[in-house]
Amino acid sequence: MSLPTEPVSPKATPLPPVPKEDPLTTDQWKTLLAITDACIPAIKPVSTANTAIEIAAPDTEYSTALSTISALTPESDPDATAAATEYLSDYASSNPAFKAELTRIIALYMPASVRKDLLTVLSVLNTRAGSFALTGSFTPISQQPAHIRESIILGWKTARLGAIRGLHHSLTVLARQTWIKISPTLRRVLGVPRVPTGMKPGKGHDYEFIQIPPGSKPEVIETDVVIIGSGCGGAVCAKNLAEAGHRVLVVEKAYHWTPDHFPMSEADGWNHLFMNGAFIQSDDTSTSIVAGQAWGGGGTVNWSASLQTQGYVRREWANKGLPFFTSAAFQDSLDRVCDRMGVGTDSVEQNSANAMLLEGARKLGYSAKVVPQNTGGAQHRCGHCTFGCGSCEKQGPVISFLPDAARAGAKFLEGFHAEKIIFKTIKGKKTTTGVVGTWTSRDIHGGVASTPTTTRKVILRAKRVIVSAGTMQSPLLLLRSGLKNPQIGRNLHVHPVSMLGAIHAQKTLPWDGAILTSVVSEYENLDQQGHGAKLEVTNMIPSSWLIWLDWSGGLAYKLSAARMAHMTGFISIARDRDTGRVYPDPIDGRVRFTYSPSAFDKRHIMQGLLALARLQYIEGATEIFTTIPGVPVFKRDTSLPSTGDGINDPAFQAWLAALEKRGFPSPESVFVSAHQMGTCRMSSAEKGGVVDPTGRVWGTEGLYVADASVFPSASGVNPMVTNMAISDWISRGVAEGLVSKAML
């Protein structure tokens, strides 16, 4: 791909103002910032350091760190020493944006009960008794010098009580993630480009959104079909129903950002494009969920991977009394959605990590293949696609299905929060007649950075309602609507992930190129019933990756993070057999979930990690590390001549054995999910699920669900294409039903 003739500079995407009511007291802020500034501290030579607020490194150690980081700084930087000095001097709260982002996370994204727990810990640390219990000193941590604060946090890491180890993990991740999002010094040292190398801006569809005037009474809009959610399921439904001649209204809680805003910055993208700012943790904190909440849903922020549902999964679902999944009709739906997005492999260019995955698999005899991409045949290098695709090469819902729906007459409403489905008893049946919710306009400048011009209650009257709000939100809407089916929200599958990283002598520039273009499937069927782990490359934007590096002190962390240009990152992703549950927070109603990977699924994830380590060893990694607490980094002795043993190297085998023996200690081991499925699962009988084989909600008329929440179990592959194919089938059935009703 040739470089653009002019530099690409995405438009700004200012965030909504932080809440006026401060979520923390002055003393709580003092304690929290004292902790975060010890996690990400200013580091100075001992000869000049202010030890109250800075970590004092011995002069020789500081000099070595400075030269190491200077050497890692991009050659294009005019003053690498200045860049390294600024980076070492930087500390978490030195940038006002750090506290603003923390405020946003705590006030807007933390469930009320989780926020209460955090505030309790901060308050306890402000008391003499609480301070002594948690730090071993009657002096509050906020009054301790920087090196003492750092040693206290390090002590929490190996504390006897699991709750304190969990506290260490939660606070250090919160500090790291927030700092990485907003730190200019880190970006300068790494040399991560603001936009993908060679990106050419694309032209998106010019959407028109319904605007509702101010008023004291509810606005009423009538249509044939309301589709709640603009993501992969809802977009396909909108296209099919509009092209069938029906009046279609797509409503979405989030707002549309035109491609010239993409990719968003890390500081803005997590807030604008992800549910809860990507801050969703299971009740036991073992699992973190990342779910899109944008115009286009997950299809706006996913990584282009377009894998069709595998045969063993189709057979499993068919054996549950759902023969559609082994029918020609399902394959037709898979092909229809893939054809529309131009899914293929011909133009795939492997970046360094994906190339290593394929080549390592070849050397070890593992089954592997190129992952098809939904890029319309374009050679797509959007390593930043998780914050939106500015090239418009990725043929997600906003570029493909939603424009098709618009051309067929569909209407759109952004900023609409669907509160509940409206029902009426007709001929003895619970029949939907529409949706009630609240519409919030943009601000006076057409953005969301200030007060909206209008907030209005809206009633949408429709013959059919299709819920496509996603696995985390669709069940909550059904529950808010008064449905009592005990299966609603249950059967949550998340494809839990653990990560493995490696460092190479050569630069890898892991953020460059396409994100996920290869997969190793050697370990996908470990139980001979379709459960196991796939091995894939992960997103390597700094705020996605660097939060998982081990924290063993401020200087050590900064030295480690500075080496990112030489790293590769991979995931062991399990098709989970065992499940969790989604439910509303009892205080504020936002999404909560219970999920902890079972021992069965953890075994599969571990086998995937061991395999990834072998792949990276055979590809020449000098260091290999996991995100599991207490597992040391494997360091290859590069001074020794090659013996030809390969992965049979005794030192490496001993490390693998230690890794497997360590397992996943609780509660500090953390798993990540970008795939959520099953909370409104499809079933052949009412007691077994939430929707019937046509997608209709059991016990209702006119109400359907079409998204990944209807999967009968985990898909085993990135769920986009499976979601779209099922939604294609459901929506064409809805269209036929409307025609049949009209003919009566």
C-alpha cells in the first residue's frame, strides 16, 4: 500500500464533561493518587530526586535506564535523550487528564456496589488502624515517601490474603491503564503512529438521523419494525427488512462518528466506542469484558476476522433440536453475509506477529490457516481498527449493511436508550406493540462534549420489535420489560482469554499491519467434544497490551513498557463449556455478570499458552512471558551456541513445566473476553432457552432477538459472521411473517 500524499489527522472527538459531583472526597483522592503515583512514579537520580514524591534511583542505575530507553526511542526522534528523560520524569497524575479519566471511570463506569468497595478501601487507608492493617504502618500511605508507597504496593502483590493480592492487581491495573491512555511521553518513546502506516482516508455513508423537537409529552413514532441496536445482528436485520419493503427504524444508544474521526485516540476511543468505557468486570474480578457500544456495534471496533461456524459446532447445535444449523439454509446465510462484506484471504498481508504464528506452526507441525477478512478484497493494515476504521476498508455494519438499509428506506435514531418493551394482550397472547425509551440529542455543537440540547421520552409503536442490543444488554432489556423466563441472562459464554508475550532482538512494531490474520487450531478440540483453545494474535495498541505487563516497581515497569516495539502478543482463547450469568446491578441497573473460567476451561487455556510459548521459542524470542502472577520471564541464554534441540532445550522445558504447575492462582489471575454469547439462547423447547428456532421470544408475539445472545453455546470462532448469518435467517423470517399477516 502506498503512503497517502498528505498526513492523516482524524478530527477531534471531545468527551462528555466529567460529572459535577465528585465521586471521591478530598482525602480519598489524596490516597488514590498517592497509590497511582507510586505505580507510575517520577524517577530521578538520587543526587537530584525529591524522595517525598519521586523514586530515587542510584545514579549509575538511572544512567543505565536513561541510555537503555534512549536507544529504544525511534531513530526519527530529534532528541532521544530528552524523550527518555521526560518519560522517566513522568508520573501518573502529572497530567490533569489522568485525574479526569479516573473520575470518569469511577463515576460513570464502575457499578455502584464496586465503587462503594473502592471508596471503603480508600477511607480505611486514611485511618490509623486501617493503615496499619493494610500497610504495616500507622502513617497513612498518602503521607509516605514515594519509595515506601512503592514497597507497600509490592508487598500487596505477594500478600497471604487473596483479597489483598486482588487489591494490588486492581489498583495497579487502574493506574497503568489510565496513564497509558493519556501519556504523551510513552507515545514518544514507543513511536506508535497516530494512524496506521499508509492509511488512506475513506468516505463513509452520509446518514440522516431523526431529530426530535423539545416537548413535555412523549414523542410517538410509528413504524413496522423497530430494531434495537445497530451492530452486526441489527444491521443485517435492517437491510433485509427494509429491502423487503417494510418500514424499519434502527435505534442505537450510542452516537455515529464519521470515518474522518477514526481511528480515535486511545484517550477518547475507549469512552466513545465501548460499553462502560470497556470497564466491565465479573463479580469476582476474574474476568474483564470488552464490548462495543457504537454506531455499528462490535462491528465498528472488531478486528476484521470473518470465520464461519465450524462443522462440529453446527452439529452440536443441531443435536440440541435445532436442525437449521446443519441445513443448506444456514450455509446460504453464512455465504450471503460474507459475500456482502467481501470476505476473503487473497489480499491478506501478515504483520510480524501473525507471520511468526504461521511460521512457528509450520515448524512444529501445528494446524494453522490464514483468517479471512471482511475488507472487500483490500489489503487492510488498520492495526488501530479497535478505535474505528478511518480507511473504510473494513466492511463492518456502518459501511455495508446499514447503508444498504438506508438506501432501501430505513430510518435511524441515535442516542436512544430503550427502557422497556411495551406489551398488550391480544387474543390471549402477550403481544409487543412497541418500545418506550429516552432520546438524548447531541450538544449544540453537534458533538457530545457538553449539555445535550434535548432529552425526550419517546414511544416507538411497531408491529415487530427485534432486540439486537448484544449479549450483555439484550437480556437486561427483556428483564426490564417484565419477562420472567428464568433463562434470561443465563448461559453466558465469553471465550475466555489469557495472554502470552515475547520479546525479539529485532523490532516487530506490533501495532503495524492488520491485527488478526492467522489462527492455530491444533488445540481446539482437546476434549474430543469441540472444546479447546485457539491461538491468535492480539490487538497491540499500547492501552490494550501494556496494562498486562508485570508490575514489580515503577522503574522496572517503565523499562519493560519501553520495549514494546520489540514485542509480540498472543492469546489462548477457549471455546468455553461452562457458563456465567448477566444481571442488572441492584442499585443502578447497569450490567453486571458472574463468570469465572472453570477448571475444565482453564486446562484448555493453559495448553494453549504452552503451545504459544513453543511457537515463540522456535521463532527465536529472547524472552517469553505470561500475564499469570508469579510466573517468571523465560530468558534464552543467547551466549550459548545453538544445539539443534529447539523446544527440547532443557531450560525451556523446565520453564514450561513450572508454568503448567503454577496454573492460574486465584484471585489475582485475570481473563479477558471480547466475545460474549448465549444469554438469550435459542432452544427447541421453552424451558431450555429464551427464543424459539425462529428467534421469537418464548411466550410472546412480535418480539424477536437477533444477536450473539441467541447462540445455543459458544461459537468457537470470532462470532461476527455466525451472528450475522443467524440474524439474516431470523429477519427474513420476520419479513415473511409480516407479509403473511398483511395478506390475511
